[in-house]
Amino acid sequence: MRSIDITTCLPEDADRAILVGRVWRGAPTGGPCIVAVRDGKLYDITAHVSTMADLLDRHDAVEIARSASGEMVGDVSTWLTRSLDTSSDSEHLLAPCDLQAIKACGVTFAVSLLERVIEEQAGGSAAKAREIRVSLQEVIGTDLSRIKPGSAEADALKHALTKRGGWSQYMEVGIGPDAEVFTKTQPMASVGFGADVGLHPASQWNNPEPEIVLAVGSDGHVRGATLGNDVNLRDIEGRSALLLGKAKDNNGSCAIGPFIRLFDEHFTLDDMRQAQVRLSIEGEDDGFLLEGASDMREISRDPLDLVGQTFGEHHQYPDGFMLFLGTMFSPIDDRDDQGQGFTHHVGDRVTIATPRLGALINRVDRSDAIAPWTFGTRALYHYLQERHS
């Protein structure tokens, strides 16, 4: 595998980026702490904000991140390097969220829409996917990325496809009025930079999903953004959309990080609307290399529309939420046998990157082989109670 340049794991303008996150500290602290990045150093600011949910609800979150007093706990580069060593239980980065609900949007790009329909019609079989992909494109006969979801044009296409037997539940959420928003995993269950991500042992056809993740406060306002891997089991979801929970929520199936970049005068939601998210998959056992990119300009629904479909009078999130915005990247390159497309191997290294947020790096393993999830919400509150007593 290629060597990792730690400097690329931070934003290209890291000197002015407002970065906050969470780390696991050793004794005497012995648990999760809220940190801010300043001048290449990490500062523990847990004395001011006990949880990331608390910080993201503060109107002065940027000022706290910039100047709140706190213990300097080391160079950020050291923490990033240490976190890549999954054989060690030493101090490391955690997912930068804690109590927030973890929500995700599906089929928000035309390419991913086609791939979801293919999964459905293939019944979870990678071998059938190529033939279906060709025939489906002939049926649709149009560029879906130009169609605004919920528009009259989208409705006309829906009726045309229904008559030809080409309609799908994925088409409904892809170009219909209502977005697909689902619960990706539980609060405190996401893994961070350097951690192993997990594949359910029953899955034989799977892939990473590189996405931008919005950090949203309890009032529904977007406070910042980070990177995420919405690990996807194509065969399980392809068998039935009702298996979405099994396909999406497993041990280590959600990676977020390395830090949340707060919005300020140098970084706004418009920067995310123009972002390009790059993906690299490197095989440990076969030297495989796959690279690709997603342009947020091609998203079919604006990020604020997705936030509005998640939060509102119909649904509140008192601890805030993290919102995956979806991906256009569904790798179809053959890896093992011809016509089988891409699937992960244990040991793959996945890098998801964009210049204004840095890079999220994780190693792939089975969900029953990686470290179990044991530190939940009750454990967090017991820890905070002891820390502040």
C-alpha cells in the first residue's frame, strides 16, 4: 500500500480551519474528551463543553473552539498517526460526534439511483448486475441528473417507466418529492479516523460510500461538516429494501471524521456544495487500487432541503444530528471474477478526502472480528460524572 502523508488528513487551509473532535485519552483522564485543533496542537476543552452535542448547540461554538482554555494534549499529527495503528488500544481519535442521531440520505445522485435499482432487480446478485445495468439504461433513455426531484418532468418519467415496467421504489425516492432519510446507526456507535470498519459476515457484495456529513444542532441549523463512510452491503439491501437495517447498521459500519469543521467566515455551506469528494480503495492482499470522485454539484437535492426533510415540526432532535448527504460513487469495476463488479476484501484501506475537510482513513474487516461496541450513552454519562466530581 502507498504511504500516508499525515498532512493531507487535515484541511488544506488547516491554519485557519476551526476543527473540533473527540479523542480517547489515557490515564488520569481515561475516557472520551472534546478537543479543538489550534496551531497544529490538540486542546482538551471538555471543561467548557462536556459533549459535542453541547458544543454544536452553543451560539459561540466557534469562539469556544478558537480560544476556550484547555490542556494541550499533543500534536494533531501525532494523534492522527497513532490512530492509524489499530493494533494498539492507546490514545486515539474517536468519531467527532457523540449524542447526535446518525441519519443518512440515500439515492441523492443519479448514478447511485441507477445502482440501487440494479441491486433491487439483481436480487442481490453481483453476477446479474452488468446485464441489468445495460438494459436499464436503455429503458430510462435520459440523464436523470437533469431531472429535479418532485417536478412535473420527474412525475412524467415516473408514469412512463411504470407503463414499461421499469419503475422502482428507488426511483420514487430518487426523483419523487420525498427524500430517503434513514437511521444509519445509533448515537455513540460511529467509529473514527484510523479505526476498522466492519462488514457483516453474511455479505459477499459490498462497498464504501464516501459522503459529506453535516453536523446539525438541535435547532436544525447546520453548524459544520465532516467526512463519512456509509458502509454499504449491496447484496443484503438488494435482496429486499426491508433489510436496510441489516445492510446499514452493523458493528463498525459507520465511520465519521477526522474532525468537524465549523462554519465561519472562511468556510460555509456553499463550500460543501462545490466540494469534490475523492475515494481511494487499496487492497492489502491483492494490490488492488480503485480511485474515483463525487462532485457535490451533481447532487439532486440541495443539502438544506435534505436537512428540512429530516428536521422540522414533524421531527425534532434534541441532541442534534449528523446527516450523511449521499454519494454518487458505486464502484462497478471487476475485482475478482469478470462481470462480478467490485466488492471489499478484508484488509482494504479506504480513504475518503476533500481539500477543505482533510481525509478519513479506515481499514476494512468483518463486523464480528473488529472490536465490539461497548461504550454507549450510559458509559459516557458515568464517565462525565466522575470526571467533573
